[in-house]
Amino acid sequence: MPKAPYHWISCQIGARENYSIPRALHQEGQLAHLITDAWVSPQSALNFLPKSFLANLRERYQSDLEQASVHAFNSSLIQFELAQRLQKKTGWERVIARNKWFQQQAVKTLTSLADKFTNPPILFSYSYAALELFKFAKQQGWYTVLGQIDPGILEEMIVTQEYDRYSQYRGNWQPAPVEYWQNWREESNIADAIVVNSFWSRQLLEKTGVNAKKIHIIPLVYTPPEGASNFVRTYPESFSPERPLRVLFLGQVILRKGIAAVLDTVQLLEGYPVEFWIVGSQQIDIPQNFQTHSQIRWVGHVNRSETAQYYQMADVFLFPTLSDGFGLTQLEAQAWKLPIIASRCCGEVVIAGENGWILEKVRSEEIFNLINFILQHPSQLKTLVNNSISSLNFSISNLFQSLQNILIKRE
């Protein structure tokens, strides 16, 4: 163990994971600096702009970090985003441009901070916007930790196969350009340690040749909302056309999330007392027969603060993702004691037969069989409600200890 505490610099675009990494470090006095694209404190003048103006910036703040050293680029970000709109850049071109812009700004800040450390700090940054930061850090002799936000290039291959299979849903989806993955390869090679959120992500990274010794599994952090612990879930003795089984799909309506299998299942369950609630922004083309289907409620995009009502009103949560770094909605569902049907290709939240069911393959036939089983054995839902998992394993304090373990193992 070191004689002095570690000091971390945490870098991130947006409010990813509600700033859980810097929050965990700051809580234990080990966050030297947070470097982020935007930071809008309650006193910021940006709060007085019209709500329609860059509304997402209002989420770029965390009261737990009020006393932390935060470096942000509000003015530069606004200029950048306006320029992107004027140049009509969209999709991957815009994503890559934003990642490059952030790294340029962050390196300038790191340069100004570098000579203020008596001991080399640890630099943490999320994937796809870390390469230039890590190059700078290595020149200083710093230790680098990459936060891998997804399972990488193999996930894209899985999704590409799904779009080939369901070309009628394609919409505007395009695979990432070669440059995106080349930069990611270099990030992974430079990083001293790589944090993933699930065993699934670890598997896929290892299959692409990422050094297994670098990879550390740290689940996402989640704090249940107030009121969730006292929530009482009830079910009818049986489901009927007047009180159908309410199946909730909440997330992006894209093929990666398994929506094609869900819609295929709807066809198999026509006439059954089942209602599908699909909550999330639609980013694919939905055939007309599903848009008007009597057993589907298309809710569309809702703010995170509004999702609780859907978890409360649903009977079972359907998470048939083809690939996810974790799938935070699973923890949200469990906070409201909602049983889950989930695929294996995500974070390990569901324990089969205890708090939900696991899909061995994301196929409509498997989903149909499970939902039909629930219709025939509705009392099973009550049993699963009583086994909802504790959130203790996904706490800020556990996250900090996991980060510490990375450094202890390198000693």
C-alpha cells in the first residue's frame, strides 16, 4: 500500500453514470480534478437562458461535487455545437468531432495542471475520448484507467447482423467508421487498466485481443429513488382482457435493444391478455401494422424523472438486449420490485427463478414461452417480487473500493 493517498483526475463528456466515478473519489478525498465538457451550477447564467436552448446542459451538474475542483468548457462547447449545426454535421461525423474537441480542451487543462502534482496522479477517462489524454499522461509517467462504456467492436458486429436480418427497420443506423475503432484499439493498448461493467463486456473485449490482465469488472452505481423501498406491488389473481399483463420495454427503440424480437413476440401473442408498453425514443422505422397494433402502447421518449411511473404500473420488465455494457434499467426496475425478463448479454442483475428469468437467446419464441408461462402461473410474479435484489452491491462506497483494488493489484 502507498504511504500517501492516491490522487485521481477524472475526465468525461456529459453526465455519464451521474458522475459516479468522480463522486466516489471525491467522497473519499481522492479526486484531484474533474475535467468535463460542461458544468452548469445553480448559479450559472446558463440557467437563465430559454429552456429550448441547449436544454441538456441543465443536467450537467452534481451537488455531491459542489466542493470539487471542476474544469469545464461551457463557452467553447456552445461554440462547437453551434458550428456543428451550421455545418450540418450529424451521426458519426459529429460524434468523432466532439470527441476530438473535448480531448483538445482537456489536454490544455492537463498541461496547466501537470507540474502541480508532487506524486504522479491516476488519469481516468471514458472510451472513445481518451486517446490524446492517455498519450499526454504517459509522457508524464502517469497511470491510466480506461472506462469502457460498451463491449466494443464485437457488439457492433452483433448489431450489424441484426440489421442485415431486419433490414425493414434500418432507419438511419450506420456502423462506426474505421477511424473510430482504430482510435479505440490504441486507447486500449495504452491504458494500464480497463474498467468494464459486466462479465459480458469482458468476454467481448478479450475475444478482440484486449489483454485480459488489464480488465476489471466494476458494476454501475445505482441509488434507488425515494419511495421505492416502501412501494408495494400487487397483482391480480389472473390476467384478462380487462386487466392484461403489462409488459414494459423501456429504453432506446433500436435493434440492439432487441426490439425486433419484441415485435415478433407481439404477433405470436395476438389475442392473449397481454399489453406491451414501449417507452423510449424511436430510432428505427416501425412498420405500420405495429404502429397501430391494439396490444402496443407507444409512449415515446420520457425524461428519466418520469420513468418511475412506468416501472410502478408494469407487471414485468422486458430487457432483451443483444448487447449492453450493463443495462442500468435493470436496477431501476428492481428498485420498484419489478420482475425482469433479460438476456444474458448485459450486466448480471437477474438470478433465474429468483428475481426474474433469463433468455438464453433473444428470440421471439423464447420471449413468448416465458410470457405464456406467466399468464398460466401469475402467482410466480408475487414470489419474484419478494426476491428483488438489494442495491447495496451497486453503491458509491463499493465503487470506490473497486477502484482502489485496481491500484492495489498493480503494486
